[in-house]
Amino acid sequence: MKAVLLDAASLGDDVDLAPMAAAVDELVIHRHSEAAQCAARLAGAQVAISNKVVLDAATLAALPALKLICVMATGTNNIDTGAAAKHGITVRNITAYGTASVAQHTLMLMLALANRLPLYQHDVDAGRWQQSPAFCLMHHRTVQLAGKHLVIVGQGELGHRVAQLAQAFGMQVSFCARPGNEAQDRRTSLAQLAPLADVISIHCPLTDQTRDLINQAVLKTLKPGALLINCARAGIIDDDAALAALRQGRLGGMGVDVLPQEPPRQGHALLSALAENLNLIVTPHNAWITPEARQNVVALTAANLRQALPQDH
């Protein structure tokens, strides 16, 4: 079996690809691939391995030998899964490869926002501490997480891990009902929990039910000073509405690891707002990038290859 890895660079240069190579007869590795290059690069291959490279219907139709697509991520939105099914191509993804990494990143954002790190760092850079008549600065009101209420959207493995870490800080944790299924869910709805939340953290997929879940109407119900964190997918928070609430002082802080277009070559309102003196953090979709998590991507993808391919490959 011949496999082609289309975007090895998305895993970084410090991972060992040997487990994937051992699962197939031949592994051809490309660091980067544009969508227009895929048909030629995958010609004659039985397996395509991709993280974010798009494999659309036209490309799949041109690859009669292709039998398996391994996505090195949880989301498969870069694959035309309908076309894959039509052509008898199996699509396999991976899950829970970066739970510890993303949970750690989520807590980093929470702690930094609670302690008003962006604001105080700006003050230090501007020389305000150096000129202070007192030994410390305390004009930005910080938040002690102990005793505060964290509302988590998404009760999967990642949501549970974030809850465990938050509880170690003495936080009260609530999971909200699945958006769009509140009537059948015994958990409390987000609409009911939002006004009680000191922190809301998003750990659910982007679906029709979760798009713009945190919108202007929800933001208006939050406690003044509430913190909002998104390490899931862009589109779940109405970024423009949240930014307006942050500028108006109704939202206490916001941290996101995702934007609608990545990389954001055309810019984004949140990136422009970083120049303002706001309690705002934008990280470059790198919550998942610990070396351990990236190597786990390789291990889980290799397991998918072994399970899906004949043992005498």
C-alpha cells in the first residue's frame, strides 16, 4: 500500500513519522500541498494522509486507486465526505490526541485573563510601574478563581479535563445542556447558566446549533466582568458582539485560539483590537501543539492505518 502525507509541516519538524511509515509499504512525504497539487501527488496512492489540506469532490473523482483518507485531526470539514462515500473511500479521523495540551492552554488563558495580564503587561511596557508612587500597580481589578463559577459548553473528554483543572483552583463547574437539544437534556441550558457564570469556556464542535451560540443576546445576560474563552472553533462566538462588549466594559476579558480564516491573511477585528488596551488574548491556534500531543497525532494515525489496511500490506 502506498500512502501520501500531504502536509507534514503541520505537525512540526520534531515529530517522528516512523510509526506511520511502518504501517504502509511506502510513505511519500510532502511538507506542504496546495489543493491544486493533490490529484497529481495522490495519483496511484491507496491512502491519503492530511491534516488541513482540502480534498474536494473533483480531486477524489480523479483518484480511482484511493481507498482511505486519514485525517490527522478531529474535524473532517476539509474532506468532501459525501464524495468519498460515493467513491468507496473510507475517511478516518482521530480524537483526544491533545486533551492535556488544550486543557493546559485553556487554563493559561483563564489565569492570564483573571489576573489582567494583557493590561498589566501593557502598563509595564508603557513605564507606568517604573513611575508608580507605590511599589505595585493595582488599578486593574483582578479575579480570584477560587469560588467562581465556570460554565463549560461541551462535556466531552476535553471539557471534563478542563473541569478537573478548574476544580483544582477551587472553582464551581457546570456543564450546560447540548445546544439545540435542551428539551431532552437534563443539564441546565446555557441561557439559564450564562447569567450565573464568572467564566464561560467553549469545548464543543461548530454545528448549525452552535454557530453564534455566544451572541449579543447571551452577552447581555452575563455578569459584568465575566470572562469568555474559546479553544474550540471560530463561529461559536459572535466575535464582533463580544469585542463590542469588551470595549464597553461589559465583558471582563476574552481569550481565543481560533479565527474564521487560518492563517488570518486578511486580518480580523480581534487582531486589530490587540493594539487597544483591552483584556484580550488571541493565540495562533496553537493550544494543541505540545510535542506530546503532536506525536500522539502520529501514533493515532498509524493506528488508523493498521486497522483499516490489510495486515499483509
